[in-house]
Amino acid sequence: MTELGGFQDNVARIDLSEGSVAYESIDEDDAKKYIGARGLGVKYVFEQGPDVDPLGPDNLLAFMNGPLSGTQVTMSGRIAVCTKSPLTGTVTDSHHGGWSGARLKWAGFDGLLFEGEADDPVYAVVEDGEVELRDASHVWGKGVHEARDTLEEEVDGSYGKNLSFMGIGPGGENEVRYACIMNEDDRSSGRGGTGCVMGSKNLKAVVVKSSTKMPQPADKETFMEGHQQAMQAIQESEVTAPNEGGLSQFGTNVLMNITEEMSGLPTRNGKYTSTRDAREDGFADDEFDSEQVSGENVRENILVDEPTCHSCPVACKKEVEVQAMHKGEEMNVRMESYEFESAYALGPNSGNTERDDVAVMIDRCNDMGVDTIDTGNMMAMAMEMTEEGKLEDVGGLDWGDTETMIDMIEKIAHREGELADLLAEGARRVADEIGAHDNSLAVKGQTIAAYDPRCMKGMGIGYATSNRGACHLRGYTPAAEILGIPEKVDPYEWEGKGELTAEFQDLHAISDSFDICKFNAFAEGIEEYVMQYNGMTGRDVTEEELMEAGERVYNLERYYNNLVGFDGDDDSLPERFLEDGIPGQGASEGEYCELEQMKDEYYDYRGWVDGVVPDEKLEALEIEIGPGTGVSSDGGAAAPSDD
């Protein structure tokens, strides 16, 4: 058990095959070594075995909060969902904001571990330290929004007051490999196919009911000092300052115009580095302009509300309302949230900058329970393949055809038709089946986010070495390359980016394990993290010790992937971003991503051997699980263990 502050010392292990629930404590050594949320969740998944079938009953689906979740700490409304990904085959963790993580903590839990597979659809109700499984047959097949409303009535609570919902739509039920888990505020654990795993277990939803019971810090003086320092940093930041900072005013979509100007916005399946470059090449007329789907445009024209997550003064969520025509009928759509990544993938990267249609598509993805990034990028991939004549046997998609795109989202979620069924498998499987690897923007099977690695070289090595496939959130180097946080670096310079990326990856492993929003890192640093963590838990760790914990989490994930079979060959990028591919244009004219040079620098800093964690590194980080990789940093096989 653990007596550290911030923990409930209670994890529910739910066997869906048996319909049983058992409760267990958290090992204190694990809580100290892996912090919580992401770190502990990955360890639970690791203990289930790296060789499990992602869609089999033995795969573990872990909902985890951390020692700072649901506390007074700013932006502490996050929750981690950890599992083996059906999209990439790697370990994955996917987080969402809102109130779910906080309410799970207030309901008496640090985590929920789902294993097995229910015979019939079920949902779980969490309240007062107990978990109950109930029949979900009546909401199976329903969209997220209808299911959410139905279960709100059944559980007799109210979203926004004492109830949270985490559930799947038809995408998860039909095992779309990039299906996601949505909560009541349209926040999503979007990446890696967590919703697909949930669907494979016949688990429709988790509903959490609780009053507000914020944990109190073990060392109040240290905690309050750190909390006040963190609040001051947030209020003084040009990015996070409430009602003034760019993130607070425009949400994540504040980056649309910035990346466009830098020629760092992948456009038309990454063939171009901005919509301007595409126009100049004759691809589209003047109406094809990313400004139309920017945060500034959204705020001026369709913004209706600015809700926020638990304990967050920034309020980056931007709720919008649009009236759009679809197949001759007018639709009114009100939705959260018009995010940068969603707008990029369903917008410019798919040859489309129709603002209101993008809102409709985001809302439909949310209701169907599919990741907006992979859904948009899969359609962009299909558009390019259609243009090249590669999809003649199954249909096709035309660039910017928003009417077809809107319908295709629902078809993908239901696997309706040959093309939709194919796209539901994700980029890697489509590329393998059609012979279209040159059309894929995926790393380890997961497609890239809205940062072009020909412009931002840190994102190049970040995509390549992310433990969950292409991802901007494992190590957010645009903080330094765009925003100058903690200091400005040249986005086009590759030297130093290996070390910078590794440092960001370790820092974000800490915040994901706390579990707090990464956006606080635009203002806070390791000093504020240490004070708030020590104050809440009662520990006395140093900055170096906490950074080592982040490094331990990142290496644990890489070690898991190594045992699955991943190594340095898988730390790759789509060919068009590399030398002899398609060079950047505009401000990025002639640029490629120098991946191999950065990999050498990165592996040297990490102490890895061609992407593999050597056994000496595991020993140094006290990772005492699994058989070891059998690799030694001297280049030879590791010595056999004594046992």
C-alpha cells in the first residue's frame, strides 16, 4: 500500500469475462518510481505482458489518474488511458481533460483496470469507492452523445455537477483501429485506438459519480508555495495568461496562422508546407486559405462559449455553433472544441478550408468516437491515392469534397463499404494492402500531427522516437521552436534537437504521470513541479530525481516496445519529409528533415543501442520488470541474469 498524499490507495481490477470486481492497493515503491497515471498505467500494462493481442481479452485497459489529479493544482483535470495499441502494436497512453480524472479521484480511486471481455455490452458505474457493471445493450450502437444522455438519466446525476462519462461510439464498437474514448465535454483520449480496445471488451462506457472531495496536501506549506509560484507564472505568460494569452483567447488553434506563416503546416497530405504554397503551385484558388479555419477566425465568427476543465484558469476550450448545409438540408451544430490538430487534419491536409464544414466533421468524429487526426489524415491519404489511381477497386475521395467527407466519417465508424472498411484499418495496414507506403504520413502506424518536420526539425525526431507512434505530445518541441519556451531555438537547425526532444519527452512523462495538462509547461517548469509534487505527496525529491522518474517512464515504454519487436529501424519518418522526398516550400523552401543525424544524437543522449534500451540502462533506472532486452551498450549481447 502507499501512504503518499494525493493517492486514494485504491485501484479496481474489473474482470469483464467473469463480471467480477476486486480492489487492491498501490505498491509504494511503484508510486515513487513511476509517479502515477501514465507511469503506473504503463507498468500495469507491461505486467500483463507485451505479447498480448491488442484486441484480445488479455489486453489491459487502464484508466489512471495521478497524485495531482483532482487537486488544487492548476490544470489537474487530466486522466490517462493506457493499453496496448491496436493501431501501432506499441504500448500507448492517451489522455483527456475535463472532469473525468478529478471525479474518479473524488469517487475514491486511483485507477480502473479492465481485463477480459464481457459476453454482452456493459457499462461501469463508479461511486463511493465501488464499481458496478450494468447492462448496456440498449445504448450499444448509439452515438456518444445519445449514449451519454441516456446514461445520465439512468445513473441519476448531472454532467457538470456530480457526473462524468467516458464512453465509445460506433467506431469503438466496430473496432476502428483509431477509435477513441469521449467524455461528456467532448474531450477525447483520441490517439492509439483506446476506444477500439474498449469496444473489443464490450465495454460501452464508464460513468463516475462523485461530490467534490479534493485531496489535501501532505505538506501544505511547500504545496502552497509551489502552487502560488505556478499561478504567478501562468498569469504572466504570454501564452497562458487568463483572457489575455494566445492559448486563452484562441485555444490550441492559435497555432494555425503561425504554422502557416512559417510554412510548417502539412497541407494536401503533406505535399505542401502551407496552403499558400499550395495556391502558388496552382492546386487551389484564393479560397483555399488556412486562415479560414484559424483560432482568430473561429473566435470572431462562430465562438459561443469558453468552458474550462477542472482547476484551470486558462480556458482553452472553444465551443462553437454553426449552421451548415449538407445534402440540401440545413444543420445546426454546437460542439466542443475547434482544436488545431482536428482543424488541420480535416481541413488543409485534406484540401479543405471550409470553416463550418470542419466544425461539422469534428462533431461527427466526436459522436462516432473516432480520432479526428487519424480520420482526417486517412481521408487525405485516400484523396492522394485516388488522384494516383490506386483506389479504383474500392471507390475514392476527391480533395476538399466536404460533403463526401462528412458522410465518410460515419461510414468509417460503421465500416460501411469497402473504402470505409479499408480506411478503418489505419495508415500502415492500408499502405501494406494497397502498396501505398509513399502515400502514408504515419510513424509506427499512427499519422502525424499539424507540425511539418521539414520546418520544425525537433518534431521530426519527436515523431520518429515517440513511443506511441507519430505524436506531438510525447515531446512538444514546438514550445521552443515556435514559442521560445523555455528559450527560442532555430526550427530549421537539426543540431541539438535530439537532446532537446529527449528532455521534453522526460518532462512530459512527468506531467502525464501527475496527471496535469501539458499546457502548464508553457509557464511552469521543473521547479514548480517539484514543489507541488513534494507538497502534495509529502516526499522530498530533487529536480534531478523527478527528471529521472520521467526518464524511467519513457524508458519503460521503449523497453516494452523493444520486447514487442520495435527497434531503431522503426524510428522513421514518411519518405516525403526526408532527403530525396518532397522539399519544403515558401519559408521552408528546399528543407528536408535530417533524421539520421538527429537519431545518432538522440540515441547517444538516451544511452540506447539502435533504438533499444540496453540492460545496463534498465538496471541504472531500477526498472525491475520483464526479461531485459538482451542488449548491452558495448554493442554485444547482455550477460545472462543470475536467475
